[in-house]
Amino acid sequence: MTCHSHFKSLAIAAAIALPLSGLSIYSPALAQQTVKIGSVLSVTGPASFLGEPEDKTLRMYVDKINAAGGVAGKKIELVIYDDGGDANKARTFATRLIEDDKVVAMVGGSTTGTTMAMVPVFEEAQVPFISLAGAIEVVDPVRKFIFKTPHTDKMACEKIFENLKQRNFTKIAMISGTDGFGASMRAQCVKVAPTYGVQIIAEETYGPRDSDMTAQLTKIKGVAGVQAVVNPGFGQGPAIVTRNYAQLGMSATPLYQSHGVASKSFIELAGPAAEGVRLPAAALLVGDKLPDGDPQKKVVVDYKQTFEATAKQPVSTFGGHAYDGLYIMVEAMKRANSTDAKKVRDEIEKTKGFVGTGGIVTMSPTDHLGLDLSAFRMLEVKGGDWTLLPPGT
Amino acid sequence: MPEFFQFLVSGLTIGAVYALVALGFTLVYNASDVVNFAQGEFVMLGGMVTVFVHAAGVPLPLAALVAVIVSVVLGLSLYWLAIAPARGASAVSLIIITIGASILLRGAAQIVFDKQFHKLPAFSGDTPVQMLGAAVQPQSFWVIGGTAVMVLLLYVFLERTLLGKAVLATSANRFAARLVGINTTTIMALAFGGSAAIGGVAGILITPITLTSYDVGTLLALKGFAAAMLGGMGNPLGAVAGGLLLGLLEAFGAGYISSTYKDAFAFIVILAVLFAAPQGLFGRRTIERV
């Protein structure tokens, strides 16, 4: 039995055992020549759309790295726990990773809630933790051992407003979901709007499970002077907003969606109503449409092919965040030529020009995210598919 | 004024959705005094099975039929495997069993299908119909019409057929019903199968508007239950009135008051109504004879 297949069978055994018992299975004999990377993900439960592709991505790429000889002369041993989206469980598993599994590094934390619950554990243990959660709170204020890979909702607002400014729109309406994602992004948008000279003259909300938003949209329609409508939201809500928007004949006013719906299923669900909708999204979704000179092209196309071939499901940005986190970690270990937690942490902070699926990452002691607005591409739905908006339109 | 009509139309559409779900509660409640909290799951099954069977290349009407059959089979299994073995238990225990069943069905759907949202094509196109300045989705007519047809069928069944009378008799007093020769076990099975069918049909009709996923049942069941309580549990007409009223409250609440508080507004009105008339708007008055 080769080491590779041994790991695979372990991973499968763990995959079966995890949801049942939450216990990890590993052979102590392996522990000597391996480097242990821990992860706590929301593989099941309400945030499973985040955790599932992250879980698949980590397993897939750890196998790959190990097949290519591992890192710093050691094979990676991945310890993944499923928190089911529960912050309390996440914290328990984080403690277990530190105390029982003695991991040297952590890549995980699918949601902001689970991540924030685990942050104190890793800060105290001084183990580097690359989070896969969206909110800015994870890295603001900067904590010594905490990093993250996904772009923030603040950046998405800025990208949208940048586009509004280019089109000379100053008066907009917002319709936001009241779920965590929608509420957080709404707050960020309201905060940064004045910087871009944008005035929000009408604001509506809808519940995350509402199935009709025509009442709210009718109100927006009745407000004079609205030049564009922005919809921070997530899940099926924005698709229904988009459909109701077309139903009410409002399509003459540009509609902006958020990166929260940047997946093929949004176009499928919204159907022809999605035509002309603009939104900021990571390069990963339009990999094949990027010009050949784009620095991210190779990374995102490779990741998309690998993921789709192995997982047999369409690629999502969430799995991409896990890819970025794993490789930032592994490259830091390579540079440090060590698996000492503190040395690895220092090297993560020195990450410079790392080309990931989410953008080009350059971290610093004051920036533990390392992405700028170029991480987002402005897309428009045309002919039932995403098209890349040329800059300045 | 066009705003008013748009709110009205939105309210009626979403209200018809709630009414369809509320209707599903009626039959089981009538036969057994049990509120079947797995009702939302049958709505989910109707939508999801249709989506997946349709995606496999089966024409939509046939896929819808398959979905209704699957719902009915599962409704009957729910009765035979979980409710019937506990037949001596109190209504509260049976209600708890239905909650368990709903969690089971939801979990199974998550594995059998997937966790994504899905849609069905609208039955007669997506071009909105303009009425009095309001834009109406053609699917709204299907939902409203479907609700009307089902209410009528249910009403005729309960009030005009011997079998329907047997259902009501079983509900009134199961022991006495058995004494006069009604096979209460069959009646109960019939009620579960029938309400599963109503749920399945509801799921098929509303999916083009609401979209569907493995977990849509929870909220729909909650809203449908609120609608059924508002209208008076057990009365098909009450279920429809409650559903439409709840939908209108939400739409006008969002339109004229604040979209942030629309659910709170709707539920405050429901509480007020139930204070004044604890049996709901069209509820049967229970008379205890001493």
C-alpha cells in the first residue's frame, strides 16, 4: 500500500466517521513524519454550501501536495472536523485541534460566526489560523496569528460604487436581505457610500426566506430619481428580487447584485430577468473569459478543472478560498523550511504577490487579508452567461 | 393607486401560496385532531421531485404526477410506519412524531436531492399581465386557481360524500365513529395520503414563484400553520381566508409601513384576532357537553 492510497483510505474512513462521532482517526505511527494541519468547517448544516466545497478542496489538494512529496520534507496530515455551522461546536473542535491533535496550523472556519468563536483559541495557543470567513471583523483589528483569504463585503460595496461613479450615478436605492450576509453588507455599503459621492435615497429589506418582493420594489419604483438599485443579499432572495424587478418592468434602471450570488445557479434561477444585472465577483467564476495575459488566469482555470473533475459539481468561490488558504500556508512553510508555528506565522505575514483564486495576495503586519479591489471583477449577465465588463464602463 | 393594486396583487399571490399550504393541514386535522408538521415537507417534495424528474427528461405534467404519487406514498408511509403504531397516544405525542418525520424527510431530501435552490418553468410563460396598473405573474393565476379548485374539492368531499362525513365523524369522536361501523384506521390513512397529495400539488404550483430547495418546507409550514390558525383550524374555507389575509397583511405591511417589520406586523394582527376569536375566523366552536 502506498502512502498516498493509505492517506486516501484514512480520509475516507474519517469522512465516514466524522459526521457520526466528530472524532478524527489517525494512526500514531504516521504522526512522526507528518505535519498536521487542522481544519474546522461547516460541512453540514445551514452553511454547508460553504463547508462542503472547502472540505473537498482541502482533501483534494492535500492529496496532491503529498503525492508531490509534501512540504518541508514531511507529508501533510489533515485533521478536519465538521461544526455543522454551530459556533459552540467550532470552539470545542478548535480546542481539540490544539490540545489533542496538536496541529501546527489551521485553515478553516467557514462562517464569520464559527471563525470568531475559534479566534481566541488560536491566538492563545499561538498557532497560525487562516480563516475562510467573509467578514472584515476577522482581520480588523489585526490579530497576530489570524489571517483570512476571502474578500470582504466592504470591498464588494466599494467595487459596486466605483462602477456607479463611472456611470455618474449618485442617487441609488438599496433592497437588502435581513440575513447575516445581507445585513452586514448593507451596513458596509451605507458606510462607504459617501466616499463615492453616492446617496441612498430609498431603502427596503426582505426576509431571507421571503418568496415575493414586489411590494418592496413597487415602493422603490415610486421614489423619484433612483438611478440604480443595489441588492446586497444571498441565496434565493436576490434571484426572486431580480425576477420581480423584471416583472414590474423596472429593468430600465440598472440593478446591481452582490458577490453573494456570484454562481451559475443565480442565472439559472433568475432566468431571462437576469439580463443586464451587474455584480462584483472573484476571477474564478469567469476564468475562461479572462484575457490570456491575466496573472490569475492559470491558477483559476487549473483550480476549476481540478475541482470539477474530482468533485463532479460546479466550482464555487468558497472552495477557492480554501485553496488559497492551504497554499498560502504551505508556501509559508516551504519558505520557512520549517513547520514551527511561529516561524510559519511570520512567513504568512510576508506573503507577497501570491496568485490565488481570490486575487493577488500581499500581506503585511497591518494587513492580514492582502487583497485590493482588483480581486473583484465587474460582471454583467448577457445572453444567459457572465461577461467581463471592460474597465471604465 | 397603481401602487395599491400592486400591493394587493402581491398579497394575493403570496397569500394563495400560504393558503395552499394551510389547506394541507385541514384534512389531517379534521380526521385526527393532529397538526401534521410534516405538511411543509410534502410541499417541498412536490416541488423537488417535479424538478428532478423533469430534469431527467420527463415532460412536466408527467413529472408533476410522479411528484404527487411520491408525496402520497410517503404520506401513507408516515401514517402506517409512525402514526398507526402509536395510535393509543395523545394528540400531542402524535404531533411530536410528525415533527420528527419532518426532520427525517428534510434530511433525506438533502441527501437524495442536493442543497441547491431549483426552479420550475412557469406553466404559462413569464410575461407579466398588466391589470389596473399592476404587473401580475401568470403563475399567480395558477396558484390562485389551484387553491380554488382544491378548496372546492375538499369542501365537496367533506360535506357531500359519505367518506367525507366519516372523516368528520372520526374527528368528532373516534370511539363513537368506530361503534357506528367506520373503519377509523382507513379514514386516518386516507387523511394522511390526501393531505400529502394536497401538499404535493401545492409544491408543484408554487415552485415557479417561490423556488424550492430541501428546506423550504419549514418556513412554508410555519406560515401555512399561522394562516390555518387565523382562519380557523380544520375549515378549508378558513384556511384560504387565513392564507390570503396573511399574504395581504405582509404585502400591505411592507408597502405602507416598513418592510423591516412586515412579519412582526402580520403576526401582531394574528395575535389580536386570536385574542378576540380563539377559534380563528371560521373555526368550529367546540362545545363541551357536561
